[in-house]
Amino acid sequence: MTVSLRALMGATALLALSGAAMAETTITVATVNNGDMIRMQGLMDDFYAKNPDIKVEWVTLEENVLRQNVTTDIATGGGQYDVLTIGTYEVPIWGKQGWLVSLNDLPAEYDVDDLLPAIRGGLTVDGNLMASPFYGESSMVMYRTDLMEAAGLTMPDAPTWADIETAAKAMTNTETGVYGVCLRGKAGWGENMAFLTAMSNSFGARWFDEAWMPQFDQPEWKATLDFYLNLMNNYGPPGASNNGFNENLTLFQQGKCGMWIDATVAASFVTGKDSTVADKVGFALAPDNGLGKRGNWLWAWSLAIPASSQKQDAAKAFINWATNKDYLALVASKEGWANVPPGTRSSLYANEEYAKVPFAKMTLDSINSADPNAPTVKPVPYVGVQFVAIPEFQGLGTTVGEIFSAALAGQKTADEALAEAQTAVTDEMKASGYIQ
Amino acid sequence: MARASSPRRMILTTLAAWGVALLIFFPVLWMILTSFKTEASAVANPPELLSASWTLENYAEVWARSDYPRFFWNSVVISIGSTLLGLAVAIPAAWAMAFVPGKRTKDLLMWMLSTKMMPAVAVMIPIYLLFQRLGLFDTKTGLILALMLMNLPIITWMLYTYFKEIPGEILEAARMDGAGLRSEILYVLTPMALPGIASTLLLNVILAWNEAFWTITLTTTKAAPLSAFIASFSAPQGLFYAKLSAASTMAIAPILILGWFSQKQLVRGLTFGAVK
């Protein structure tokens, strides 16, 4: 073989290789760090087998850092990310701003009608699906079956707040260090205010009336806060104003809580290997007050495409793979049905195998009982069950959360806290131009 | 003149020194201990020490979930690169300010320092856009430039302080012996100020290594250093302290070891010129 022929063959091979490399599209996916997302990163071989021309790079960040980075990028049209993991709080706001790409044109196999109506409703803006749910969650009551039995009580599947108070009283035993009820008290829009806003819906309270006037001076909010403070002061653990998800999880796992009302995702933790009470846990819907609304929230981590992405087709291919029915079957085949991302599709709950998973039905019922477009008894001008989907809410929620947390710590009365919240929210809403 | 000290005084002083040292080091020690606990032990109230459940699982999980060597290498390149570039710019600048000061030198030094008082977030959008337009986003070159500029006032101030302690007559003598500007700085000034330059270098490597605002804001995947690695170990359900502590320990261990081995140099440099 002559030298020139070898050189020609070499050049051809190089060209072929570079051509293949050029055909590959790399997309950057920004995500939060949770079990389901980490699991997906381990299943990427299936995606690459189906999409050999797409490569995925991951940016995993803490929730607030992720929110700050993707907001900066999306607001400046930076185009650094092709797929974003965002919550039900951001979708309505960013969708209205025109920052997200509509996902109405995903392939038929995606089966948009299979999405749970409550979840789909929270991710739809002006009739367009702006994000595809990866997993959904609500909140519910987790309780100690042994303590309930010892107290001679039975927890209804759909308890009222009065049932919760009765059970909390019966299960509290300060001598053995068991407290009847553990609820979030740590200040923050995603901490105590997620719980209290959802709880207030079942008391008929609302953040704003139809004209965006703050409603903390109304009797419904007083009833909510009075009940919460009395319940926690009488039957809650000491120092509850510092307790968030993790602290309450630990208390429950150590057998120090009779009941815990929190995210449905906690069910797998309280029945898991780290729990000392794993075989003594029952589940019930979040409580109500007979007003037609329960005190549970609704949240979904979803995948969306920023309008600034230059690789929208590849991004859609990825979202279709990660959030369609085949992906759920893939996780089930590799990790078992209990590890399938819950709370997004009707077909999952129609599956006989998945129905055997404990708390599966309770999760579905909880999600179905929340309506982000009509979260409380009276009409509201906003979307969101445990939040108000306006950009100002993060600041407002944290401010009010600090006031209510101080009330739980005994630094102010319920009336003082509500008056302070009313003033703070009214001032901010005036400054933001919602009201005069 | 040395002061005679009684054994009692010595013991008290030693105990006080150990007490202060322990107080300062305690958060780091607690973080390292937490990294070996289970999640339940990590957040137990009252805090557990002897009764805690110990495990290496957090490290295994952190290692399995992330590409630690890539983050580590990015941190090394960015912190050392920005410090060396900063020294290359600051040594001539500090020389000029220390040995040939102008009327406005003091104002210039104060202005340089004042830029450090501005909150970083105030210039986030302009710098973000600038990095995007110049193609510096998510590149090590971009971060080296950003961190160099960020730390330049500190580097220049430190070097200026050290250079001021060196008698100008020595440099003058070198000039009379025929040394040019380059030789004067390289062969006369630099060796004399070596402890100061070394401590400036070490301190700025530490500052650049620990910087978390710009390194997280201006990177996504390729140039992300260990600060981004830590930020990825907080879950939406809350802080999982044991895993977060394991990730943090892995991130600070290299700089902690560097600081331990170079502490003599650091202290010598920082106290350089303190006693005449």
C-alpha cells in the first residue's frame, strides 16, 4: 500500500469520526438532588440506546441555588441550560413570562391525557403544557398505629382537625417523651408556610381576595393560627419553631411523634430501614374541617425547556424519555415498583403491581384532593395550593413564616402575629402595584 | 526584654490558647464527625457523640454520585491559576506603589480596597452577560480571570505592606550596580519579600478555593469546582447533614492539609514586618 493511499484512508477515517462527533448534540440538564433524579442518572444507558445522537450533561444543585442560577440564565436569555427541573411554583410565573417552551407537540406515545388532572392543571398556562411532571407529591397524615391502638382510638381514612386534636391529646406522654403531633415550625415559604397555607385552605382562609387584598385580618386565618398554636403548644415537641421536614422526620423515626403531617414522599422514609417504628405506621388523608377542602398541598418536580435553549428538539426527546410511561416501566424493571417516581400518571395507579405498594392509594387520593386552580373555599386570583404563584411570594412567604414561627416560639400572640402579617403583606402588595 | 513567667501563668496561657483554638476549630471538627454519622444520628437532639451510629456510607454515596476528581481538578487549576496570575499583576503594581509612590497612590489603594466592599450580587447580571458574550462562561479561563480580579486588591495590598518594609536603599544600590527594572524586581525584591509573597500566595489560594458565589454562578458542567460539588448535596426535602458534611469534608480536606503543612510559612508571612 502506498503512503499516499494510507494517508487518504486515514483522512477518510478521521472525517467519518469527526462527522459522527459533529452529529452528536449535547444538552445540559439542570436538576435538584433527590433520589428519583439520581436514579434517572443511573438509567441513562437506556436513553443513549434510543437516542445515540444526544449526550446529556448534568448540573445538580441545591434547590435555592438552582432557582437562582436558572432564573439568571432564563431572564438574560443565556441559553446555558436546555432542560430545567422546576417546581409547580415557577411554572405558572415563567410560563406567563414566555420563558418556557410549550410541550404540546410531544409525540403521541407521551400520552398527555394520562397525566393526573391536578398535576397537569398546575403545569398548564393558557391551555399549554409548559412542563412535564417527573414526580408529584402531596401531604398526608402519618401516624403510629400502636399508640392509637393503646389509646383505644381509630384513625379515619379522611380525618377532621378535631380527630387530629383528639388523637394528639391521647398519644401525648411527656414522661416517655412521646408528643402527639409534629408539624413544621421552621420559618420559610417552603417550610412552615407550605404547611400553614395548605392547612388554612381547609379552614376556608386565603392569602388574597379577588382584588389582591391580603386576608390575614379575616376570622378564617385567626381560626387556623389559633388551632395550630394550641395544638403545637399542648401536644407538640419542645422547640417546634425550629423543626422543619428533616427534624420532624428524625423525631418520628425515633418514635417521638404520634402523628406527623407532611409530604407523601416521607412515607418511604418512616417505613424504611432508618426508622425504629417502620412496622407501626398508618396513613390517612390530610385533615379537613368539613368545608370541602383538605389541608394537603400539591407539588411536582417537572422538566421544562427554557425558550433560550438552542437545542429544543433534543431537549424534547429527553423529556419525552424521562417522563413517559416507558420510563416508569424501566424503573420498575430495574429497581422495583416501590421506586417508581410517583404522582404523575393515572396508568401507574391502574397498574396492579403498583397498587401493592403501601401508601400508593393514599398518595393518589391526596393528590386528587388538591386543586391548584381553586385551592380554598372562596375564590382566589392566584394559582397554587401551598403557595401563591406570583414572583413576590418567596419574600412574602418567608416574612409571614418568620412572624408565625415567632408566635409558635411564644414571642407573640396569634392576634399580634396576624396583625403584623397583614401589615407586612399589605405594604409589599402596595409597593408591587397589586393594590393602591 | 523577656518577661519571667511563672509555671501557673504558663499553664493558664496554654489552656486559654487551646480553648480559643478548639473554639475556632470546633465547627470543622463537628462537620468531620457528622460526616461519619448516620443521617438520624446527625440531626439527633440532644446531639450524639459517644452514642452515635458511625458509618462510612456517606462517603461511599457521595463518591458514587459525583465526579469528585473532575471537581477537584477544576478547583486546583482555578485557585492556583488565579493566584499566580494575580501575583504576576500585583508584584509590579505593589512595587510601584511602595517605591515610586505618586500623589494619588494612597487614594488608588483605598479605591482598590473599596471594590471589595461592593456586594457581588450587585454586579452579577453585567458579569454574567459579559461572560456569555465573550465565551468565558463555564470555562476555567473565565473563572481564573474572575477570581484574579476579585482577589487582586487583597494581593496588591498585602504585597504593598510587605514591600514597604524593605529599605528602598537596597533597591537603589542594585540599580547603581546596573540592575534593570526586571532584574531589580526578580532578583533583589522578590527573594527579600519571599515570606510575604509565599503567605500572599497561600492565602489567595485558600480564598479562591473557598469562593462559592462566582464559581457556582458562572459555571454549569465543565469548569465547576468543589463549591458546586458541595451545593449539589442538599436535597429538596431538606439538608441531609451527614452526606452534606461528607461532601464538605472532601471539599475542604485538600486545602486543610495544605494549610497544615504550610502553617509556619503562613504565620511567618503574616507577621512579616510586625516587629522591627
